Amino acid sequence: MGAITLYQLEGCPYCERVADRLDELDVDYESNWVESFHSERDEVKRVSGQRQVPVIVDEDAGVTMAESERIVDFLDASYA
């Protein structure tokens, strides 16, 4: 299993939902904490084309994805 990076913001309930699901599925991932201000989220913009979080990058699956509900569905389909 692979190289998953989760871009998240401290205190973001949508980010916590994704992190909790990764933990429940026992999937290793790296957290990349982003800035509070959208204008400072350059790395998220670079990898995903937008500045919203959460975003996951699953290198093994070749997937970059935003929106917690879509991410959780993807994780369940891929890792459950």
C-alpha cells in the first residue's frame, strides 16, 4: 500500500472525516497541513488545481481527489 498524502487544515471537520476513515482502514498516509488562508495554499493548488481541502493524492492509484464524501467513497472502494 502506498504513498497517500492528505492535504488538510487544522480544525476542518471534512478533513477530520477523511483522516478518521484512513485510520479506520489502517491506511498509512502523510498529512500535509495547509495554511488557513486560501490565497496561501499554493501547494494544494499545484497538485489539485484548486485551493479547497481536504485533498488526497494516492500515488499508487494515480488519483488526486477533493471533497470528503468522494474521498471516503474512493477509500472504501480501494482499501476496505
